[in-house]
Amino acid sequence: MKRCLVLVSFFVLVLVLSNSTYPAETIKIGILQEPKTLNIWMATDTWSSKILSLIYPTMFLRDPETLKLVPWLAEEKPKLDLSEKSFVIRLRNLKWSDGTPLTAEDLYFTGNVIMKYKIPHFYNRWDLVEKMEIIDQHTVKFYLKELTPLYESRTLLSPIVQKKEWENVVKSIETSQEPLKQLLNYKVKDPVSIGPFIVSEVKEGSYIFLRPNPHFEHPTIAPDKGPRAMRRVGIPHHHNIIFKVFGTTDTAILELKKGGIDYLWWNLPEGYIADLEKANGVKIFSSEKNALYFLGFNLRREPMTNAFFRKAVATLIDKEFLVKRLLQGKGVEMDSPISPGNKEWYCEAGKSYGKGLFREERRKLAVELLKEGGFNWKVSPSEQGGWKAKGLVAPSGEEVGELSVLVPPADYDPVRAMAGTMIQEWLQEVGIPVKARPMPFNALVEQVKSRKDYDMVIMGYSNLTLDPDYLRRFFGSEQQTYKGDNITGYSSQRFDQLAEASSKCMDLEERKKIVCEMQKVLKEDLPVIPLYNPYIVEAVRVDRFKGWVPGLGGVGNLWTFLNLTPAKEK
């Protein structure tokens, strides 16, 4: 029955798209699931967030090339007053899709609603703010609870809602026993847009049709002409966008190959890439993302507490092999918890283990490190013995029991599952008794994050913020709480001091030095071994549209949708 419904939905979609009411300039984008909501407060799922990013752009955007903050709804960079712990935002002279102006009242209203009801997904962007005051029609002054540079990556990257649209809704929930629930469950059919597009039509389970916002006009940076080049962007080339819901990757990719869609807004599974590379009119984009996939140690247990043990493990892991073989070259090796693609904050300095060594050299160095850490064997590992070591003995004199590396199952993440198997083999070569243990993902998270009941684990964070403050969350001592983000139990006074200094340093260049030092400390202490960062691999039709703008996280960004033009001029 479910398959029949999918087929019916697909044929209805084909009929709809053949309707002459949709012009040829319509950009057709494939998505795998229907967005759960058009209510921005509730839009935490991937598909709702993607679509609403074209309706509610934030006060500042990231330049796709430099990743620096670019004023968008804001007219200029914030004016910071260190003595007052305040900053001032002046908004551009823009209009909402209903023709009314964007004003300071809208920004003030947005912030107060978020702070009053502590709206999930948005509150952490505003919890730094003590209060606001309106200076004039387009200017708002923000007072921070304490001086911190984090307002740039949080508050400045917040969207704004229209007070006129939401004021009565908010008033109606004030007397409710569950006002937040009422606000999140409020049904939005046609959100008032401050972005380049507006919602024109929604066919449940089938498609969402966007048309240009007639009141959108914006002076902005042209990413294809360099960070200083300015151009006037009016209605975005008079193009419409239709988001087609497919439900399965197979169906979406078939439509892409046939020309039924211009872009699949999703990371392509490895099995489809080679075929699409041969398809006429299709181009593959491989983009870095700000992610971290790592082997984490439970530092509450022996022998993981031993730094030499961790360094030996790091030496044995061949990251180049993982990227070349498991990722088919579509990824980068990671030596720091900050991705190389995060240009502002990534730091190359610091210790690296095993880089450039052959397999035999890795084994020998790992054995030396284990011996230096006080380990021994009942049968020592050696080249002459064919690396058949047995009975690893800890510094305490006790034999090390079988250890486990928890990994998600192959049907959830085949790369992590296979990486676990490879790490098992590499460690066993020097007598470390370990086995990769697949576990359903939700159970794995519960086991690691809540129970702290594991030896080692391969985990990943696939969508990190560009600001490196997440290092404080992942490795700060204060995060060693129930369901805290410090899953390893790592505790370092030096790291904590650096993390605290970073969160308060208002000088960018000085903060970069601090963050670099934090990365060096983590590389030396190794609570985790960063492994790899897979690329986002996407396919687009370049025979229909040109002007795709790649950036950290892929080509699905606002710059692309403003930059696209027909590949063939009429």
C-alpha cells in the first residue's frame, strides 16, 4: 500500500509539473521528505530549515568563499561598545513580502519572543542578551550579559519575523498554561517573507512552489566577483522554485538524470556518483562541510586513561587509507577537531601521529609508545613473529581484557562501520585486544552519552558551527554531566583556562591564537582521535542553469539561488 501511495504521488507530481502555469525558468529541486512545518519557530527538521532559509534569511550571512560575516538584513557591521557591553544593529531599508517595511520593531519583537518563551533552536542564539532598546526606526541596541565574541556567531545569525504577522498570535497564547507548545504548534500556511522568495502553493506530500518576492531588492556582495565587488540584486532573475518531494533517493536520482529536476538537495550516496558523473548535462560538486568524525576514548577506564596507549592507537590508524579507500577520496583527513575547511579557526600546528609512515613503521612506533607507557606482552609483537602478539599487560601488571569500539551499523553509516573494522585489525596487530561492536545508533548514543558505558567509540558531528566554541562544550570539564557533551570524561585545567579565555576574548587575532593553542593541547592529550571529514557530494543540471555557488556545506545556499541564470540565453 505504501509503495502504491508513493507511485500515485509521483505521477500526480509529473502531471502538476507539466502544467503550463509553471514557466520554463522554474528551478526544480528534489527533496527526500516533506517539510514538517512552515512555522519558523518549529522548523528544526532539515527540509523545513532548507526552504525557510529562502524566506527568512538572517541578519548576517557567511560569504561562501571567505566564510566571513556579510551584512544582509543588517546594513553594516555591528557597532560594539566594550565599556557598555553593548552592540548596535542598523537594519537595511527593506520590505516584507506584503509591502510593509522591515523595522526595528520587528527585530525587537523577535528577540523578546525568543527570550521570553525560550524557544528551542533559537534561544541559545539570544541567551547572551540582557536586554534591547530601540534607537530609531531601523536601529536596535543590544546589551550583553557579559562581554563575549559569541554574539557574532549566534545573535547576528538570527532570522527576524514580522511583528505584524505574529503579534496577535503571541497575545493569544499569553494566558495559556503551555504557551510555548501553542506557539510551536501554530499552523502557518503563507509566511510573510523578508527573503527573495515567497510560498505560492503547497501540495501536501507532493511539492512546494515558491515564486519571487515582488518586494525583494537588496544591495549585496557578489561572491563570484570577489568580496569587494557590489551589485544590485532585485527580484532573483524572475525564477520560481519548485521543491519536489520524492521519498526515495532512487526516484529522485532517476528524475535528475532524465532532467526532471535540476538539483537534488542531498548528499549523494557513494553508489550513485560514478553513474551520475557519466550523465550528460550533470555536474558533480564535492564540497567540504564543517564536521568531525572521530574515535573517542572513555578516559574513565583503563587502559584508555594512559596517554601512551592513546598515542599508540593514533599512530596505528591510517587516516589516508580511510579517506582513499572508505571515502573513495571524497573527504579530508582530520588532525584537529576543527575542520580544515573552517579557514578562520583551523590550526595546523601541534602533534601529528603516524602521518606518512608505512604500515611496518606504524607498528614499530606503536610498540615503542606502549612500552614507554609501561605496557608489556606475554608474547611480544615483532616483525619476525609475524606480529602475532598476545596478552597485552597493563602497567598495573594485569592483563588487558577485551576492549570494544562501538560503531553504528553499516545500514546507518557504512563508512563508520568499516572504519571500526579496520581500526580493530590495526590495533590487533600489536596485541591490543579489541573488537568493533555495531550497535543501533540511538542505543549507541544512550550508551555513550548517558551511561558512559563504553571503551572506545566512533562518532560524528556532521553540522558544527563555524565558531570554535563547540570545543568548550565537547572537552570542557564542566560538561562532564549526565548527557553533557563531554562524552570522554576529559579534564584539563590548561584546556579549561584557554576555553574560558576564548569565550571572552573580543580581539579576533588574539582569539585565533588562543583557539590554536586549544587545538594543540587536544592533539597532545588525545581525548579523541579526529579521523576524517567526508565531502558533501551533490549533483546539478548545468545544461539548464548556470551560476551554482559552492561553499562550505554545498551548493544549496542563498548565494546560489540568487546567482542562477538559464544556461541557454533566449
